[in-house]
Amino acid sequence: MQLYNTFSRQLEEFSPIAPPKVTMYSCGPTVYRDIHIGNLRTYLTTDIARRVLKLSGFDVTSVMNITDVGHFRYSSELNKTIDPIVEEARALGITPLELSQRYTEKFLKDTERLNVLPQDEMPKASEHIQEMIEVIQVLIEKGYAYQAEGNVYFNVEKFPDYGKLSGNTLDKMDELLKAVRISVETDKKDSADFALWKKAEDRVMSWESPWGMGVPGWHIECSVMAMKYLGVSLDLHLGGEDLIFPHHEDEIAQSESLTGQPFVGKWLHTSFLLVDDVKMSRSKKNVFTLKDLAEKGYSAMAFKYLTYQTHYRSKMNFTWEALDAAATALGKMYEIASQLPSPAGYANKYEVEFERVLGQDLNVPRALAIVWEMLRSDEKPEAKAAALYRMDDVLGFNILELSKKLVEVPENILRMVAERNALRDQKKFHLADQMRMKIEKLGYVVEDKKLNARVFKKIV
């Protein structure tokens, strides 16, 4: 199995530290609003990576954090640093932890709709504050961090390899390093240093520490939770490409300074999702959630199918036309599955190729093409069924379960279809179209054939 390692910038054979065991960590959501489809694309990469590793015989332990602790960021609009979790909670009249719990539950509902496998561990930052404080204390003792007016910063110059993941080294990227840090932090030794602990004057969301009331820095969360649940060296770390710098770069610096060991074997990053070739932005009103898609009649599975048509390292362009085509293709796959007999045997040629391409840096678009080649082949129907369900164990479209819904049509719908057929025979096409719309509003699709019409439940 080969994976592209962001660190080396090349394809590498995947060799975990203690095979067949694999430890993988994924940066999870900051839970103060609905997760948009760009974030969900990244979590689908995590899921397919995990499923392919299992297909390849590995015993995978997967951890994804929940960032339910607010982090200060500079707002140019307000000309001050803000904590988005605190600000949103205040606006709604609830506590920050009540807010984060609400959106954690919504995030889990979204991943359930996408049939993302549950994580082995999903630690919350708010429940690991003491461990973060202890790690920060060790970094201070080792000389990698320093206190300043109730804050604690990591001294980047103390870590000579800083920039080895992103290429943003201190000697050639000074301006960029300055730009990504909060501009009003004037108590640092160097503008490139990053916060491990930030003082918080109000007590809305803050914890006691040796340096006074405050909150942990964003980067220290992932290092602490990853190492607590997976050990000091991880086989695989995943996230969106926007996290390469500074988040993952800072994770490496603080983790390796703490342990003296390599932090991650391989880094996998998912590329951006664009909307009509434009970066998602709330100001442009082109940020969509699964709820937005559902309101337009599209299921989470249709979005998943669309996502899997683009390789995770390539930019994905979301359009409503593309989503419509994906929904149609997936619906056809469910329809074919609903007509297959009980599964038996193998479609060896296709199954072997399916596994091979997935082992080449998770080439899911090619794997989907192989599924269609198999379904259109002259393999025995029962072998097609068996192969399709085994392939779907990796793809996760719930084909066996959802395809059954295509044949679950109640009597009242069948009567309406028969009435529509009669209207068409009488050439009363306007009335037939009205009946068709009534049927569709009830959640069923009518497909006209040469001699008659068939109906099935709408599932995408």
C-alpha cells in the first residue's frame, strides 16, 4: 500500500511502527456552528483511509478530537481578538460548553448520514486541560517555552527543524510567520513564536493554571490528545491542507521538543473544496452544509458520491449540476443493486483491481469506475451482488440497506401509479403530470418505460 506523504512530498510505501497495528489521528471540528461540506470532505478522506487500511489487513485505531475550547483570533472587522465559541454562546444566551455540545451532536449526525465509521476515541479538548498544562510545564522546564504576562509561548528558534513540513522556515518565511500570528501579541520574544497558553481575563471559559486564568493554545490540544491515546509517535496524521501551516507545523515542533521522538510517520492532507471554482466564504454566501443540500432534495450519500469522484489531493469543485449528476449515478447504482439476486461467489478480476487502485494513494475515483465496469460486465448476477457489497464495505454507500427501499412501495403509491398510467393511455398528459408530481412529493420516483412505468422510493 502506498500513500502520498506531505512531509516527503512523494508516494511512499506504508509501513507502520508496529504492524499490523496502525495509529491514526485526524484533526476534528471546532464546534460552534454547523460543519460545512468542505470540512466534511476532509472527514470522508479520513474514513476512506481507515476503511482501505482495514481492507489491506491492518488493525487500525482511529482518534479524532473535538475542539470545544475557544481560541483567540484577531478580527480585523472588530479590531480586537475574539473567541468565536464564547461570542456565539453569548449571542445565544447559553454557556460555551452548552454551545459546543449542541454542535458536537450535529456534527455526529452529519457523519452518521455520510456513514462515516465511529472513531475509536473522540476526546474533547475541555476534558484534557490538565494534561495540556502538564505538557506546557515540561516544555518550559526544557527551555522550549517561556512565560510572558500570563501567557506561555513556544520559542520557535529553539526548534531548528521548524518548517520541515510546510517549507515555511524562519530564514525565508519571516513575513508569513508574522502574518499568521495574532497581530496584537506584543509580549513575545519573536513574532514567529506561537501560544501554548493564553491568559483570559473573563471567566466565561477559562481554567486555572500556574500562569493564571486562561485557555490552552489551539496547537497544544492536538499534540496532547494524540499522544495520550496513540503514543508519542503516530503512524498517520490527517487533516485539511489549510492545517499544514501553522497548525501541523506547530504540532511537530512542540511534540518532538517534548519527547525527542518523531511525531508522525506520514502526513495526509485533503485539498480544498471550491464552489463554482471559488473559495467558500460566508461573505460570498457560498458556504453549504448537508442541511442546505437536503433542502434542495439531495441526500448526504449523493454528496459522498460526488466527493469520491475527485481524488483527495486534488481540488474539488462543487456545483449543483455536478451534485445532480452524482445523485443520478448513485440512484442508478441502488436501482441495479435492487434487481440483483442473493450474493454468492466472487468477481475476482474486478475485486482484485478494486483493492489494488485503492492501495495506490486511495484512488477512489478509479475504484468507483471499477465498480461500474463490474456491474456492466457479464459476470454472474449473484457474483456481482457479492462483489458489490464487499466493495461497499469500503465505499460506505449502504447499498445493501438502501437498495431494498427501491422495492418497498406501499399500495396507495401503486394505485396512484396505475391511475397515472391510465391517464397517459387516455392521452391526458397534463393530468398525468400532476399525478406524477403528487407521487414525487410523497417521496417516490416514477420512471417511464416503453410499455409502462415503474416506481421506486427516492433515496438520493
